[in-house]
Amino acid sequence: MNRITTLFNIKYPIIQAGMVWVSGYKLASAVSNAGGLGLLGAGSMYPEVLREHIQKCKKATSKPFGVNIPMLYPNIEEIMKIIVEEKVQIVFTSAGNPMTWTSYLKENGITVVHVVSSSKFALRAQEAGVDAIVAEGFEAGGHNGREETTTFTLIPMVKEQIKIPIIAAGGIANGNGMLAAMVLGADGVQVGSRFAASVESSAHDNFKQVILNTKEGETQLTLKELTPVRLIKNKFFEDIQELYKKCPTKEDLSQLLGRARAKKGIFEGDLTEGELEIGQVAGLIHDIKTAETIIADMMQEYQRAQKEVADFLF
Ligand SMILES: Cc1cc2nc3c(=O)[nH]c(=O)nc-3n(C[C@H](O)[C@H](O)[C@H](O)COP(=O)(O)O)c2cc1C
């Protein structure tokens, strides 16, 4: 037991990241059933679709699960209302100011976690009254901080500043990475890319396959002028690079991005024109596994690594 397993009432301190077009009720419930904490990714769901996923998740698991809500969401009021009506117990907020919704959620008895990419925002989240933070490093898949602080440096720096539990995210796909994060000061880990390539992930098979084929150096953080995002270097990414040569305005970049690029890439499997969000750690992902196996393997590797480290202590 540690601060994170106690906070969420789960067996292992492994949180499956909320991910657009990836984490519906099938993935979230499988992770929760395997002893981690599954999160529904509300960012790609219309409010009523989210309600349906919450209801299906409740049927598929009796264990705790949560919902990730990017706060840039256009229907945020409606989403929050559904969270309360459906008696969701755990909410992870991201991409926004933690002051906006934390008190409302806490008043409704909900455990709140906020995602940050710097010590400054970690402190702000703590002041806002959240129960824990996710500290997400530069390696991570999806939207990310502008400062490019890596998980390896971010976790100890956040640890120096805040008292509430820390969940490390970015670059963790196996038990060795998990142990490293815990040694640096994390109380738990949030894992994204590894679960995107799972059997229960709702991503298109083309997207799952491209994760397996992505090697070191084949992802990059881009579109910093809009919302920074780490992408696989496909044709759409190259189009962005070409546009950068012309010193584009924010509007030019927005126009190129257009709408529903992530859906196109992740959910519809368009590997050419779609936005393919994945972390640097894709280079370590070589197979598609069930959520249960991912968690069992991580815990086994974690324990093995712990023993190995103890053996070479001097
Ligand atoms: C395909 C994909 C979609 C994501 N969507 C979201 C999202 O909707 N909300 C969010 O807070 N983070 C999102 N993320 C970031 C993850 O929550 C997580 O913090 C990150 O993946 C951790 O790094 P890793 O990919 O190295 O494990 C996404 C990541 C990926 C790979």
C-alpha cells in the first residue's frame, strides 16, 4: 500500500492514462479489473457518449475507475454535470486551470487529480486543492508542456515543491521505468502509449501497428504555437514542417491542422493525413497485449528490477 493505492483504493499504483480515441470503457474496465486504475478519455466523447461509457464501465467492473477531462472541452459544463449525475468517484483534469473546476468536484465528493508539466503548475494545482497531481514529462505522447522538461528531471523537482502524491507520466512502459519513477519521488505512474497498443484500446489496428513499428527518434513535439503535441513523423507531420519554413502565423497552423485530425489518425487509421499521437517510449513497445498482461508484466518487471538494484548496491 502507498499513498496512491490508498487514495484510489486500487491494488497497484498504475494508472492507465485517459486518451482520446483510445480509452473507452473496454480499456478502462480491463485495467481496473487487473488492479490498476482505468480512466475513460472524455476528450473525444460527446457528453451523451461519455454517459454511455460511464454506465458500461460500471457494469464491466466493480473496481474504481475514473474519467480524464481535458478542460479545453467545449461542452465542459455538460460533462461536469454528467460526472456528478453518474456519481463518478475520480476525475483527472488536464489542459486548463485547476482553479476552475476543482472546488465544484470536491464539493461533490469526487477525488480530483490534475495533470501538469512543470513545478509551477504543480504548486498551483496543490493550491487549488487537488488530491494528487500527474507530472508529465516531455517524452509523453499526446499534448504536452512547452518547456520540454523530461520526466527524469521533472519528478524530483516537483517532489521538492509539493506535499500531495505525485503520479509520474511520460516514457513509462515497463516495470523498470516504473521503478525509476518511484525512486525519483513518484507515488504512482500514469501509462499512456503502452496501453494505446493494447487489445482493449479502441484505436484503429493501423494505429496500433504503427506504434509497434515506431523506433527511437521517430516522434517529435510540434505545433507549440497552438497546443504542443508529440506526433509520429508521418506525411501530416512533414506538411507541418514544410509550413514552418514559411514562418506561418497561428492561423496558418490552425488551418493546416483543421478539425478531427486525431480521430482520423488514431480512430480511423489514416496513417498519412491523421495526427498520430504517441510517446517516445513507442520504441520500447513491440507487441499488442491485453491490459491484464501489461499490468502483470509491469509488476513482475518492477519486482525483478527492485531485486537487481538491491544486488548491485555497494
Ligand atoms: C493517443 C494519446 C491520446 C492522449 N489523449 C489524452 C487526453 O485526452 N487527455 C490527457 O490528459 N492526456 C492525453 N494523452 C496523454 C496521456 O494521458 C499520458 O499522460 C501520456 O501518454 C503519458 O506518456 P506515455 O505516452 O509516454 O506513457 C494522450 C496520449 C496519447 C498517446
